[in-house]
Amino acid sequence: MKAPRNLEKYLPDYDAQRFWKKMRRTFRRLGVKAVYYALILYYAMQDPQISRKDKTLILGALGYFLLPLDLIPDFLPAFGFTDDIAALTYAVYKVINCVTPLVKDQAEAKVYEWFGDVDQSDLIL
């Protein structure tokens, strides 16, 4: 599935508190890889080395993730997060060359905190 078009239009939907609330509520349903991608984007937002253009893309993807009613509503079992994961994955692969080892380490640490031992292949970008 392709990422939603014009992710920038979802900028106003991003809020850090809502992000953490949704992550804590849904991390098990999202799975390790999607959580890792969301965390990569979140921590990349804090990095002053990330360009404004890349931060705009990141904010759009995270804003889309926070919308409960989007292309595929999140409450639908098995399919609800498909579009959200596509948006997160798209954004990660667009900005991956700018992501620092510190950002990756922060995301990995949170994944280990929430999931315990994980398959290392889920943490490869």
C-alpha cells in the first residue's frame, strides 16, 4: 500500500502528548517494526540536524498516524493500522539517510523497554 498523498496536510494533527498516549495504547497491536519506525520518526523530530523539509514529512506522517478515522479506520481488526504503517514506513525511508545513530539508539531502547527481547531483524532499516 502506498503512503497517503500530501502528508503535509496532516501537520496540524500531530501532538507529542497524543503520540505517546496512542503509542502506549496500541504498541502491541502495531508490532515491533511499526513501533520502531514511529519512534525513529518521533526522535528524529528532536534532532536539530534533520532538515525542515524532512521534519515536515515526519510531522505529516505522525499526524496521519494519530488520526483515528483515516483511509482505513484504526478500530478495524487486523487492517486498521495498515495505512498508518504505510505512512510511517514511507516517511522513514524518505529520511533514513539523515537519521543519526543516537536517534536509532533511542528508538531501540524504547522498543526493548516495551517489548523485551525482540528479533534484531525488526530493528534493521
